[in-house]
Amino acid sequence: MSAQSHSMIMLRRNAKHIARNPTSVFNAVLMPIVIMLMFVYMFGDAFSVGVDYIDYATPGLILLTVCYGLGTTAVAVNSDMTKGIINRFKVMHVTRGAVLNGHVVATLLTSVVAISALIGVAFLLGFSPAASPLQWAGVAGLILLLGTATSWLTIALGLNAKTPETAALAAVPLMMLPFFSSAIVPAEKMGPGLRQFAEYQPFTPIIETLRGLLNGTPSTSHAIAALAWCLGIALIGYLWASASFRKRA
């Protein structure tokens, strides 16, 4: 069998595991929607952002949705390593890269489902993007690139954790980082120190690029920074995950 066939088998395996785990479904799909409802209805009127709050918050919540499914990936990767599954795959001569590729694609598919649900709820709440079809394509491409980058980084974290519990904890910073960006409120409205952190952390230019594309006013400088961060995270995550997998497997 080819490496592509092995990757598809690993993808089906991971998809079945995700479907059988209600907690992962809740975290990936329902939790971002709950957060959206909470911020829009409870806190939205408290923020002065110049536009309807649902239009401002949706791009940041899309990024948050990508991050919220990462804990499940870290645990799944670590479980494969600590429970001896990888040794079985080695006996079966499964391509090593297929195991990691399967986790990446499964995470991306989960994110696509979760983001589709989130955007659907956003439209029900009054979300009114001005993006053209080409700009929507740019949104989709950036989301896929971000999902790929964070997936590889999360896989590396999961491979280097000692137990599934510590793997889940290792993914928490990635899940919390969107809250310290411009996802919920503009960075300039934050206090000293936190404002600078929000402005220069990797997720803020990605959110601002999504926001600009959805509003029909894309920013070239934000887009360049967003692509650079995504590609850099993807490269670091891939190299780290590959090296860790070779070492442990």
C-alpha cells in the first residue's frame, strides 16, 4: 500500500475515535458557540468597536474554534505513543508519516465542521460580512493554513508529553492565547503590557487578516505577518514533531 493509502486508513481511525468521544465534540463544536453567545449577549454592548459586535468578534472566534480542538489532538497523539499502538503499526509496516498525517487531517476536518457551525450561528445573530467570493476563498485558505500549523505544533507537544494528562495541559496555552489577542476587544483598549503583548503575539495579525477579509477591507501588512507566522509555526511544528516521532517510535 502507498503512503497515501496508509494516511487515509489513519484518518478513518482518528475520525472514528473523535466520533466516539462526546467530550471532544463538545470542545470542538459546542464550546466556541457557547462563548460566542456569551460575549455577544452578555458583554457585546460593553465594548465600543465601531461596528456591530458580532461582526467584530466572529473572526477572532473562528481562530478560537481552531484552537479549542487541539487538546483532543495532543491527547490522541500521546495515547498512541504511550499505549503501544505505534509498535503495532511498525509490525504492520505502516508508513510512519501516515500516523501523523492522519492526526493533522482529522484535526482539520474537525475544525472545518466546528467553524461551519460557528459561522452559521453568527449569521443567525446578525453577522453581515462584506467579503467577495475571492476574499472568502482567502479566509478559507488562511484557516486551513492556520489549522495545519497549529496541528503540527500540537502533535509535537503531544509527542513530547509524558502522559495524556500532561499532553492536554501542554495544549492549554494555545487554547488560551486567543483571549490575549484582538479576538474579543481591540488591542489598543487594553492596559499597558497586555496591549503590547496582544499587538505582537502571533494570533493578532491572523485575526486582523480574517477580519479585514470578511469586512471587505483586507490589509496587506497584516496578511504578510499572518502568513509568516503560520508558515513559521507550521515549519517548527513539523520539524519538531517529525524528530520526536523518529526518536520515540
